[in-house]
Amino acid sequence: MPDPSPAPGNAGQADFWTAGPGVRWAALHEALDGLFAQATAELLARAQPRPGEVALDIGCGAGDTTLAAADRTGAGGHVEGIDISETLLGVARRRAGGRPDVSFTLADAQTHAFRADGADLVLSRFGMMFFSDPATALANLRRALKPGGRIVFLTWAEVARNPWNREAKAAGVARLGAVRPDAPREPGQFAFAEIGYVADLLAQAGFAAITGEEAETRLRVPGRAEQAAALAAEIGPVSRLMREKGGTDADRHAIVADLAGRFRRFETAERVEVPAVVNVFAALRP
Amino acid sequence: MTKSVIEEDLTIDGNVVSKDGDIEVKGKVNGDITSKSVDVSVAGQVQGVITAEAVTIRGKHSGQIACTELALEKNAEVTADVKAQTLSSEKGARLVGKVQITG
């Protein structure tokens, strides 16, 4: 019987993604999947799930990438989504509607006893940056792959090059004041921003043929800058600032108004398209 | 083996080759470097292709790196396509570009 409880260092992440912020992500999953649609396409283009393959989707959240990968592995294949949040997995299971080629498991991928040599592919869209011990987590995922199996995942490049997050934080800080900056490599959204660091971790974990490179993408929100700002204010740095500073509804409205101004330059005729830079990593189990 | 140092007040526009030697760059090189080892110090800047067995970057580099062992230290600022057998990257090192670790 798998043990769903997280490693001690990951208990905070489990609470985060199960309670408040996780509940918001679950409620907003359609908007967030739309936001990340181009990144998802990039991931699938790189990972190339093939018919009949067995894949693991790490940090699958509400299951968007799991289902998209399963559409490619087909009836003869299987994709298992792994997440630390039952809140998000509940949404994922609902969306899967009982289809037999996907399953979802509540587990900490850092320590979960995956079936050894079981998977052709491990993939992840922004789900790899939260491990308290990333080297251990990557080694655990390597053991889950068949020899010759591949791992392909996306992480965020540095915040300075990602205006969705950078501008949201700037608007939040302008209203509520500064918070302690995240230390480099600290588990969180930008922990895997350094390509060299992650390539080194993959090598330590026993992977071969490691590549890491940047890719430009766009985060899309239908409508105007106000809609994009409202979505950005629900998650990420504004959400954190609101929690830590005890922000009020008035603060949120002010932040959204400020952020809408900052996002205005990204408006197109039909939507807001915020440029983003992600890191794409790929490696093989020898 | 010989060690050659490109001192802080020295700028070289052109390629630098030291077949079996070690090169330390404290100044600037606008060109390719081929050597047994290359060490770009904190004040050093290289713009070009570095080819060596061991490469340590503490300063700035843009271009390409092809080596066996690559070490990026905390002040490293690298914009390069990198191909190495091993890579270590200290916290704070910045690397923009494509990395291939052949193992």
C-alpha cells in the first residue's frame, strides 16, 4: 500500500496545495490551464508521449497535462498523475471521468515507492520545483523509469524574465510592502530557474544525455488586462502577500488595478498574452 | 605544465591557444580559447568558444563551451551553449543558453 504522507520537508507544500492556495488553484483550474496552454503544448512536443507508453505526470495538479498526455499514449498506454494535494486530485479525477487509461495517486514523488523500471516517460509541467530534497526526488524518479526511459519537464526561468510574476509581485509590494525575498534554489516557483544547477542535479541523480535550455512561451488570458490582473492576483506572489500582510479586499482591488495597468501593454485584440521564459529539461535513464 | 595568465589590464582580440597548458583569464578575450584548462576569474571576460578539458567560470563568458568538466562558481555570468561531461553550478551562478551534459 503506498504511503501518501509527504516527506517531512515537504509537509508544508502538502498543506499549501491542499488548503487555501490549493483550493483556489482547484477553483481556477480552467483559467490556469488556459494560461499555461502554450507551455503544455511545448512540454508535449518535447516529451512526445507515444501510443502504448506508460507515463508519470509529476505534480499533475488538476490533471490537465495528465489527460493531454493520455490522449497521446492512447488506449494501450497509461498515464499516472502524481500530486501531493488531494484537493487538486479531486478535480483531476472528476475531469478524467473514470477513463481507464489514466489514474491519479496522492503521493510525494520525492519518496513514493513507484514501481521500479515501470515507466517509459516522466513528465511535468511546473511540478518539479517544490521538493525539499530535489536530488533525492530525481533519483527516485530515475528508478521509476525503464532503462532508456526519459524525463522531460518544464520549470520557470528566473523571475526577472517572467513579467506575469514579476509585475504581480511589484504591484503587491507597492501596496502591501516587501516580503523576504526567496533565496535562490529554495523550494518554490523559481527553485529550478538556473539551468546549470538543474542539469547538475540530474547528473547527480544518475541521468544521462541531459539537456537544459530556455524556451519562450506566452501566458494567455481571454479578455482585457483587468481579467489577467484579477487572475494573477489570485495566485503566486499577490496571494502570498495578502496572506502574510493580512491584505483586505480594498488592498486586492488596488493591486488588481495597478497590475492591470502593468499588463495593458500585453493586450491583443482578443486576449492578454504575457511573454514568459521557461526552462526545458530532458534526460534519459541509462 | 605552463600556466598563462591574461592579466586584468590585458585585452586580446583574437584566438588564444595553449595546447597542453592552463590559461587564467583576469582580463578580456574577444576570441576563442583552446587549452587544457581555462579559468575565467571574477574580473575576467571571454567572448568566444572555450574548448578545454576543465573549465571554471567565476566571471563573464558568452559564446560556447565544450569541455569535460565545467564548474560555474557563484559570480559566474554565462550566456552560452554548453556541452560538458560533468557540470557543477554554485548557488548564484547564472547560465543562459542550452546545456548538454553527456555524462
